Amino acid sequence: MVGAATVAVVETMKLPKTILMYPMTLASTAAHIVMRFQQNLAELVIKGDSTLEAIFPPKDEKPEWATFDEDLPDAIETTAAEDGVGDGGRRAEGRFALYSVADAHEAASALVKPTRQSKESGAKSTVPRPAVVDELDYSTLTLAQLRARLQSLSVDELEALLAYEQATKARAPFQTLLANRITRANAK
């Protein structure tokens, strides 16, 4: 009798904690019931599908309007070459311009109609290379790599880079980046 009274007292003392846990227990139980129902329903659907496939086997017909890339091997090569991604090349324009190699910019700018400035600079085959061009290995830098290195350059070095870019490749994103950096550096 004393044991039963002790258990009753202990359970009564646990009651406030147990009452606080009831909503969580109910939610957990309800989630368990719903998940079990979904599993049973999925099993029924799978069994129904396999029964229907046994009675009515699927046809392996391809609709005439359906065309897949695997069906057109020539189109893949043509599209890749047009996009500039064939043979390991990289896109040099649009959203990929930040990460493309400087040589890809040269190839893309060669496709554009040359301006008066580039025609005149074409006549001058030798352009003096500032020391900063060699220090940075400027001709191999992408736009993002150049942006990362701009903080460490002085205004004179930036102006030399801008003049070199205008005289050689004349890439608009590079010129804009350098000109903006020069403007910000002069404003300080």
C-alpha cells in the first residue's frame, strides 16, 4: 500500500511536466498517423500501377513532335560551336564576361566591326608596355581578377593600365572598370 501511495505522489509531482508535453505528444502522434497513411496510399498506388502495366503493357512509341538532343548529334556540335563552348572554349560576352579569359575577349572583339581608334592603333604595331602590365601579368587577367588587384595600385599605375588597354585591346568592361577606379581614387 505504501508503494502505491508513493507511486501516486511521484506521478502527481510529474503531472505539470507531463501536461506541458501533451500538445507535443499529440502533434507527434498526429504527424505519425498522417505519414503512415501516406505510406500506405503510396504502396496502393504502386501496386495499382504495376497491375495496370501487367494488364495494359506500355507502348514504347515516341511521339512525332518529341525531339531530344540525343536524336540530333549534328545540332549539338553546331550549337556548341556557335555558343563558343565547343572545344573547351569559354563565352566572352554577357554574364560570363567577368570570368572569361582575356584572350576570349580578344577573339570576341575581333568579330566586332573595328572602330576608328582600333584601326589607328592597328597601324601602330608596337605599344609601350608599362611596368605594371608585366607585374600583374595583365594580358592573362580576367575582369574579376583585375578588380581584385585594383586596390593595391596607385593612380599613376591605374592611368598607365587604362592607356595601355585603350591602345591595345580596347575592351569596354576593362576600360570602364579602370576609369571608375581612377575616379574613386581621385575623389579620396
